[in-house]
Amino acid sequence: MKDKTMQPSDSMEIITRMIESRKTNWNDNGHILRFWGWLILFASIAHFVLLEFQFYQIFWTPWLVTIPGAIYTFVYFARMKKSQGKSGFLDKLSGFLWWMFAFNAFALGFGFTFFFGHLGTGIILILLGFASAIDGRIMRFRPMVIGGLLTNLMGFFTLGWMLLLYKDIVDAQNFIILLVGLGITLTNLIPGYIMKREFDRKKQ
Amino acid sequence: MKQLDPLLHSQLRLAIVSLLVKHDTLDFSFLKEKTEATAGNLSVQIKKLEEAGYITVMKRFKNNYPQTSCQLTDKGLNAFERYVKTINEYLNPKN
């Protein structure tokens, strides 16, 4: 780009081109998306298995993997920010959205569900779907928006189901935790692998 | 019709400021890649924007290599907003 004066229409064209220099607002291979997808899928399956085998004292322990997961995510993004040399408002917004979700999910998971069973699971699914759909919109990445909306709906159905039939489906409750695994598959794993495929294709 | 800010009314400087509006902090190498400018020209234009107080330039060392990054100041952001408003008036003059 040379440095020369221009017409007003040229100015607008430059501003638009620079601000929308990417059609999408994501520029990685979705590693963290898939990382959390597998982590939460593992935790939800392990939780289900422990409940099925009646380990009622320790069924929640698989969720402790989220703590090292959060530390790894923090370090990963700090390194990426350093190496890429940029830090955008949208990246910060997206990060803040997920840290807020993590705080809420943690509080609900370790607090609410202890007293109210899987009602908390329904709310976590609603929040997961909500955060994912918003982040997908921020990144202009449709698979994540779709996964988020589906998970959000699934959360409402779960919550409604638990509220309406709570006393009648005690035996079925163990299966509810697997819905978190299904939700994370929709919001993270499927979009994460689509993102990786598109990223690899762009790089070629 | 208002006068366009001469400091922003140049392709490269406008591109730099537009990129900084989107990303608060950018490395020299990122700006160079996106604007497709030469390092020398980019340095000169960054210096002009810095002297006007539109951006701040930070120099540090990363893995023993000097690294320059730029950040838009409030003054720069206000100037950019005024510039866009004036450009819009040029493009869509009111009767």
C-alpha cells in the first residue's frame, strides 16, 4: 500500500477493507474448542458411570479436570496473544463471555446441583448453548451458532422435564448428565472439527 | 463542508488507524502484513501518527528480538470518528 491522498469513496473502501479484513473473526484451528469438548465429554461420561455404579460420594470428582483445563486454557491464550501480536476487542469479549460462563457453570454445578439434582444441569445446558451461540455469532462461525441454539433448546427441555416429572423419573436422572456430553458435542466438538478442517484448508 | 483530517486522509495512515480501531494493540509485523506496505514506509507513517498523539508506540524485546507494537489513543479514536463522519457527509451530502 502506497501512501497517497485519495477520494472520500477510496477512504471508505480502505476503512471497510481493513475493519472487515477477515470474513470471519476466528483465526485458529479450534484447538481449545475441541479440548473442552473432550474434557467435558469425558467428565460427563465418567460422572454417569460413577452414578450407575452407585459411587455417590465421588461421582462429582471427574469435574475436577476442569481446574487444570482452565489453567491450560489461560496459558494457551496468553501464549497465543504474545505470538500473534494482536489483541482485539472481539477476542477479549469472547474470552470474557467464556470466563463468565465458567464461573456460572462452576457455581451451578458444584452448588446448585448438590441440592436440586439435575435442575442445575438444565440451567448449565441453557447457559452453555447461550454462550456458544453468542460466541459463534461473534466469530461469524455458523456451526457454533447452530450447536449453541440446539443446546440452549435442549437445556430448556431438560429443565422443563425435570420440573414437571422430577419425582417420577428418579431412576432416569443419571442419564441427564449425559446430555451435558451431548451439548458439548454440539457446541464444541462438531464445530471444533469443522473449524479445524476449514483452517487446514485455508492454510493449504 | 468540513475539512478532512490531513493526517488520516492518506491510504496507509488510514489503514493503520482502521486496523487499530478493530484490534486495540497490534505488532508492527501484523500491520505490515495487513497493509502490504514496506517496512520503511510503515515506520514513517507510524511515526507521524505517534507525533500527532493518535497512537502510542511500545518497543520491547521478545526472544532477544526488538518488537514494536502500536495502540490507538483516545485522541486517535476521536479523530477517526470525526474523519468517518466527515467522509459520510461528503458521500451523502444533505440537501
